[in-house]
Amino acid sequence: MQTLRVELGPRSYDIAIGNRVEDQFGAFVRPRVGTVSKALFVADSNTQSLAERMCGRLGFGTVAAVPAGEGSKCLNSAGELYSRLAAIEADRKTPVVAVGGGVVGDLAGFAAATYNRGLPLLMVPTSLLAMVDSSVGGKVGINIAEGKNLVGAFHQPVGVWIDTAFLTTLPEREYQSGLAEVVKYGVILDADFFAWLERNTGAVLDRQPAAVEHIVARSCRLKADVVQQDEREVTGVRMVLNYGHTFAHAFEAVGGYGAWLHGEAVAAGMMCASRLAERRGLVDASVTERQAALLTRFGLPTTSRPEWDVDALLAVMRRDKKNSAGRLRFILPTRIGHVTTVDDVPESLVRESLTRP
């Protein structure tokens, strides 16, 4: 296995990455949770059996499962987890172990952050999107009708355990969705990584173990480097990770948290952001075209759905957490491998980016 360190002072933790290393799970977890005898494993209906198996490998714990899908990332589900924690008489040392994709990680993390004012959290991501993005960095939260992730907290895990063998059974659409976040890292931080993805598209799509481990490890390292500089999104450095997300969250909200997977929305959102950057004169068309070509090869959308009302999309975007003084704020590319924050964009240009490829 390879181990990456996220350096955050007393909240530092390790990301362990390997392939077919399930038998090493207990050895990784025990020193990070201490001498405890109970834990709550949180899963969904797709990962419940895996969570039960991992629970057995740890040697203690109980499993709580929620229905699969974005709809479970809500206050009602969080309330159910609170009840389960109360039932096992959880104290402040009782770990919560999230076994699943981004929804499970965000929901379990939110419960861990808020029950007893904070419980240890261990991430066991099972989707590509969770492995490369949501399991690292400490952002946890739930959705409400008014928007995605509007209720949440910063709560760093005590460790992240990634076994890329879990991806062999991941449905193709879910796997492709995760690739959107992988492409994002290349656009915002690493031009060489973006070029590597262009050259190795086939190996990535075929889920060749070496290629998968490379994209997971590189994505985690890039995100960890950003989080170390700006853990709680105070200085603005961490904001670059939101490239494409202002548009994406609007697509998800207007679509009803189900029409698109998160990565599909991010893919189209990145394209809208790149077209907006063109209209602002920050990049030429070649930057947008390279992104479009790679995302298309990965089977991802590159435009908004025509049936989604533009005014409704803009209404959601006005509530985005990144906005300042009532102005829309966007992360826009200046070249492959670098982005900048822009907060003086006229809504007319945003509308054009949504409606004119």
C-alpha cells in the first residue's frame, strides 16, 4: 500500500491506497480509533454487505444502512443516524465509519460532526468520486430543498482507507461520473496530469489497476496539498476545488437531485465555466475544446439539459456559498493547470454560457 499524509497539525491524517488489501483494514483502523469497543458503520443499500464484512474485519461495531441515492443526504437520514448512535450509547470516542460513495460519506460525516459535538470519522470510499474527492478534506453536509450542501460542517476524518478493488463492481455510469473530478484536478492544478489522462484514456476506462491507482493517488495528493493550505476555505486557495461546481449544483438542484449524478453535473459545469472564461477573454477556444474532448471520451455530458429553465438555474446559483456581496463568484481557467477566482461576471454572460455551447 502507499500512504499519503494530510498535514493539518493536530487534525493530520493518512490516506492509505492499495488494491485488494481488505485484510489490512483492521490494522489501519485500530491505532486511529484507540481502545474502543463500539462503532457505527454507515452504508447504503448497495454497500451494506461490504460494511458488514468490514465491520467483521475490525472485530466490533454495528451497521446502519440508508437507501442508495442523493435523496438520503437529508435531515431525516441524519436524524436516523443520531438515533442509532444513541441506541449504542455512543460517546465522544465512538467512531463513525462511512462505507460507500459520496452520499454516504457526506451524510455519515455530518452525523459524526454534530453528534455529541463531534465523533471520530473514518472514510472507506467505494466509488471513484468518493475516493478522489469527497472522502478527503473534511467537508461534510446534507442537502435541503433550496440547494446542495447548504447545511454542513468541516470535520476531518481520522483516516481514509481506499481499496481500489472496490471499483471493479462499480456500475459504468458511476465510474464515469468519478472521472469528472479526476479531470477537474488536471484543469485546475496539474497540466501534466491532464495530458497523462489524454494519453491513457483507454487504460483508465478499462480500469487497469495501475492506471486506477495512479489517478486516485494523484487526485488525493493534489487535493491534500490544497486542503493543507486552506483547510476551512478562508484564504480562497481551497476555492479552486469548486471549479465547475457553481453550475453543477444548480443542475443538480433544478434536476431534482436525481437526473444527473454529481460528476455528470460537474462535467457540464466545467464546460460552462470554460465557455464563460472564453467570453471573459481568459482563455482561447482550445482550452475548452481539450476539456470537451476528454470529457466526451469519458462518456460525460458537456452541456446543460435544454429542458432546465435558465432562470431557475440562475436562482440557485445566486444562493451559492462562494458568492460575495450578492455577486456571483466563479472559478475560471486561465490555462490547463491553472484557474482564477472571478466575481464581477455579468449575469448575461452566465446565461450565454448556459444556453450557447
